[in-house]
Amino acid sequence: MTAVGQPPASARRIPGEQGTWVFLFGDMLVFAVFFATFMVERSKAPEVFDVARKTLHVNIGLVNTLVLLTSSLFVVAAIGAIRTGARSIAARALLIAIGCGVAFVALKVTEYVLLGTAGHGPGANHFYLYYFILTGLHLLHVLIGLLVLTLMFTQTRRTELSATRLAVIEGGGCFWHLVDLLWIVLFPLLYLVS
């Protein structure tokens, strides 16, 4: 250990397993294609997209951003606690992260209902079509991420934690951070940029 409590550079490693990173980069590539397609479509009808963008609930999107960032903070805390053997702290941190994820889902469903009742469903125009595709695909990732966080939580209850299980937990944390990263791109792309 160095003076600041970090392992020396030679002892550091990338969290998770190589396959996890291949999957994460592939997933980011799929979203990058969707982002690019959205921007091309927006360039074809900027007025339509701008008017539609203004109907979104920016406050809900902002709260969702804060909720996901908070959840990532607790996932980081949980993984750190797992590495040091503080399983009860890890379990509590993961439960808070799961709660944040559930809050995100509830807010997103609320926003979908508000948009739908205002007549802004996927069939209204190309903006809403892309909005629902992009946020729906992201919401699917959040739901999968909640299952992953739940699996991570169950691992904190085990008496033994092998290196393989630790790698799975770290990979799960990386997936959750990807979910957050995607939202950090989606929020300004859909809600803020005209």
C-alpha cells in the first residue's frame, strides 16, 4: 500500500472480467449508433424536434440523473466495502442503490404516462419515436441492472467470496455504471440540446 491507502500501480487491475468489457463496449456501440441516428434525424427537422423537446419534463429528467448518479456512488461504496470484507456496509449500500434504481423506473414510467396522456406517444412524430426507443432501451438496461444489483446483494450474504465471485460483482458494478453513463448522454441529448 502507498501512503494514501491505494495499492501500488503494479497491483492495480481492471475490475471485472475481459468478457464483461467486451459486452459493455458492444453495448455502448449499439447506443452510439442510436445516438448518431437520432442526431441525423434531428438535423432533418430541427424545428419539429425542438418543439417536441420542450414538452419533455426536464425536472423529472434532472431528478432521474441525480438518482442514477447517487446510485452509482453507492455501488462504488458497496464494491469498496466488499473488497475490505465489510459485507454489512456493502449490503446496505447496494440496497440504497437498488432503491435509487426503483425510483428511476417509477419516475420514468410517470413521465411516459404524462407524455402519453398529453398525446405525445411514439406515433406523434419522429422525436417522440426516438425518445421512446432510446429511453425504453435505457429503461430495459435499468431493469436488467436492478437484477444485477440484486445478484450482487445476494453475494454479500455469502460466507465465502471467491475471486471469481468478486469479478462478477465488479462486472455488475461496471454494468450499472454503464447504465448511468448512457443516461448522462441521453439526458442532455433528449432534454436539453436544441
